[in-house]
Amino acid sequence: MSGEMSDPLKNKQIVLGVCGGIAAYKAADFARQLVKAGSCVRVVMTQAAQAFVGPVTFEALTRNPVWTSMFDQTGDGVFRHLEWARESDAAVIIPATANIIGKMAHAIADDPLTTLILGMKCPVLVCPAMNVHMYENLLVQGNIVRLCQAGMHVAGPGTGALACGDEGAGRLAELEAIEEELRYLLASKDLAQERVLVTAGPTREPMDPVRFVSNPSSGRMGYAVAKTARRRGAKVVLVSGPVAFPDPYGVKTIRVCTAKEMFDGVMAEAQESTVVIKAAAVSDWRPTCVSRHKVKKGENQFQCTFEKTDDILAALGQAKGERVLVGFAAETQDLKENARAKLVGKNLDMVVANVVGQDGSGFGAETNQVSLLHKDGRAEDLPLMDKASLADVILDRVLEIRRARGEE
């Protein structure tokens, strides 16, 4: 897999099935997201769906005609359901009503959407949305089980306030979660045998209840690695410092604050992990004394002494075994020399090194430009790329390390 093709949605043919539920309007947002990601989107609407949102909306968003009638005489004619099924990489049904779920579960094909789905061999992602009592009905639950047994995939539903005023399960899953699940279904599963532990974000070392020592890390790089590893089939655990991102869909996420909490979280998970990628920017120092109350501003200078925090990478390196261990090095000078010293001194397999403060690279940026330093002495200077693409490259190199060990 190439880092340049990191988004599994790019250049894919996606069928979007829209059914008659109040959440149908969200399907329009989802179509827009797919197009933005580079997918070619074809929309199929049930008759009931058109009571909630019109076909013209989807035609404008996708630049493709919308299929609404089984026997219309436009486009590719009477075999459209077979041709679309052959050409599609995946199908997503938003919202999947109790009616459409029941029809699909019992192979009823009485409209364009159900007829098309019956002919598909590509992944089908069903996104239920309905009243909580309808969703919990044993017949509906049984039909969802039948869909899963037939090889379809189900995303959601979410839980919360429903349009009818009830509370409970039945909300359409968040569009970001549906999009991530679709990426997962389309991605290569070359990491299916791996359990990947990732760290991300900064740590915070308190000085008093309102002040702390930290750094500008956004966590974007570590989160990109965690999401990409999960898409590629790995079981992923993410130990995250304080960041603004939600927990990645499908990833076990452990939230921590201090370097000590991150050390404990990593060590508790490392034993079962086959790959560890330490992308977090961990504080090297912490205040030796933490005031119980806010230190008030006064005329005198405020002085504070510091002590070293536990070195997570060094501890992992000492007990590495067969585990693949990857570290990050953010430097302001002598990049490769300092990164090479970390590689050797901490028994790493690879270091991802970048210069702090470089345009488009480092803390907070959506892109990064790094050098990959390998244990055998090689150094790869990579071009500027988005962090999702870089995550793919890093995982590609992890697989190369794993395969090389298997050949020894």
C-alpha cells in the first residue's frame, strides 16, 4: 500500500441507498462527504424517501442521476441493478428503516434498492435509524441478525433523544463513524494479525490546580496512525494525552493526562501488543512540588524545581522481545544525529524524525515532513504529506520489518 492512496474512499464507486425516515436528510450530508473524499456516488431512493428529501438534492451533490423507479427508461435500462452491482465497491444504506431491513433480511426485491442489494457481492453497510421501540422489537432484532449472518455490516444505531420525543437506541449513527466504518470495509487488511499500541498527544505536568507544564502537540499524528492501523485490520489500543479529538471509531482509547499516567497505561497494554508506535510528545520533566492551591501572583519571582519523568520508550526497548518498536523524534537541530542516538540508545526498530517549527510540519499541522531512520542504518527522507498518508507509510515500514524478521 502506498501512502499516496491512504484514503480507501478515493476513486471508489459507492452506492448510497436512501430510505423513508426522518434521518434521510443526513444522507445528503453523507453524499457530500463521500464526493469530497473522491468517491463516485450513485444514489438509489425508495418512494418513501422522496417524501423527506428530493432526488434533485442528490443529483446536485453527486453530479449523477438518481434512481427512483425500477422501470424508468433512462440511463442504463432494465439491467441497471446488475450493472450497478457489478461496478460498485460498496453500498451504504442511510437511514435503514425497519421496513428495508425486513425486506433485505428475507430477500424481498420490490423496488430499485432491494433489487440492487440482492445482486451485490461488495460490502453493504446498513445504518439503522428508527424509533427505539421499533428498533428493540424482537422481529427487527432478528432481521438485523439475519443481515449480519448474510455478510452485511451494521453501523449503529446511536442512543439519545429521538425525533419523536422518545429516548434510547435508534438514532442514526454519527456520519463520521459511518464514514470511518466504510473506510474500514474498503481498506486492505494486511495488519489483521497485529495488535498495535499507539500513543498520541501531549502530557500535562501540574504545577498547581490551574497551571501545568506541557507542549503544543495536537495528537493528530498519533490519531492518524491509530485510525489507519484499525482500517488495515489491526486491533488497536490508543493511549492519548489531552487532545480535542473524539475517540477514534473502533479503537480502544485510554485517556491520560500526566507522563506517569501514560507510562502506566502503555505498560499495562504493551505485553499483548505486537507493534508499539510512540507518537506522543511526553513531558521529560515534571515539577517536584505541586501546590494544593493556586499560586497567587506576587512581587517575588516564582521558582520551581523539576525532576525527570519515567522514560516510556526506554522501558519498552528494554523489554522489547519480538515486538516492533517505533519512536518519534522532534528536534530543533542536528535532526538525524539526535534521532539516530534515540534509535540506538532505546533499542528501537525505527524513528520518525522531523524538525520542529518547519513550515507545514510538526506540532499542530495537518501535514508533516519527516525522515525515517532504520535500525540497519538507512535513512528515508520523505516529502511533505498529510498525516494520514504518513501513517500509511509508517505502517508499511512496520510490515517490512515484520516480514524481514520472518525471513531470518
